[in-house]
Amino acid sequence: MEKLLKSLLFYFISAVGISLTIKANVGVSSFNSLNVSLSQLWDIQIGTVTTILNLSFLVGCIVLDKDRRLTKYALMLVAVLSFGEVINLVYYYLLANLTLTAYPIRLIVFLLGVFIAGAGTGQVLRLSLLKFPIESFCQLLSEKTKVKFSTYRYGVDIICVSLSLLFSLLFDLPIVVREGTLISLFLLSGVINWSKNKRMI
């Protein structure tokens, strides 16, 4: 139970970090670029879009996985639903009145968000109880096809960025694939790997 509570806590911490990167408005990570673009296109909250896309990957995991343990996927479902709600709570309510105008401040907030999101994700991976649907889906595909996990994971990133740009251009939406996208591409994985090898609580 303690391990589960810690995993959920760090899952939520990761969501807080993501909310900060979105609020900074200097671009977001590849997966979140699609979430933000779809949120603008459909006029629904970003966390809700995040939940929908994560649920899509979760369904893909269930289809591919031979070991469909109810407890494993029930926990993932709870985590995914909660993850999106935390993003909505933090971004639309807790940070609603926060105004960031100066670019250096926005950049600092973005970097802080990347660190928080990466640290939270790394701890979830270290605890090895809850999994993120995208990574699980790519891992299952890798095992099925013998193609490297990283190939599928980068493929998801490329598809997300491409779709985000496409929607922005087709529907005249703000472009969210910016400098922050490049920064997170190089920085986020490093923070995750660092956190994965540290016991924080």
C-alpha cells in the first residue's frame, strides 16, 4: 500500500510539472503538444485530452498484452484518470491567476516544470508499480515485433509533433511546438534517468 501511495504521489507530481510547462507558454513536450492542440481544436480541457489519449494507449496495451491482470490495468486506469484531473486542477484553477509576461521568467517556469515532471516520472519508474500507458504500449510492441523500444517511442513523439503542427496550420491554432519542445527533448530524459536512480522518499 505504501508503494502504491508513493507511486500515485509521484504520478501527480509529474502532472503538476506538465501543468507548469504548459503555463510557461514557450512550447511543450512532443506528446503534450498534441494534447494542447487537440484541446484548442475541440475546446475541452488539456487534462481531459491527455486522459483520452492515454486511455487510447491503455486500450492498445490490453489488446497486445497476454498477461491481462485485472489489478495491473485497474491501477493504470485509476492513475490515468487521476493524472488528467490533476493537470486540469493545477492548470485551470491553481495557476489560473498566474500571469507570466517576461520571457526569462517563463523560461525559468518551464525548466522548473520539466524538472518536476521528470523527477516525478523517474520516481514512478523506480518504484515499478504503476506504468505510463505510452511506454507500456511501446514496450509491448517492441516485444511483439523485435523492433527497439526507442524506435517506437521516438515514433510516437514524431507523430505527436507532426499532428500538432498539422492541426495548428489547418485550423489556424497557436503553434505549441517551439523552443520548449526542443529543450524538453534533450532535458526531460536526463532528469528522468537521474531521478530513477534516486530514492526521494
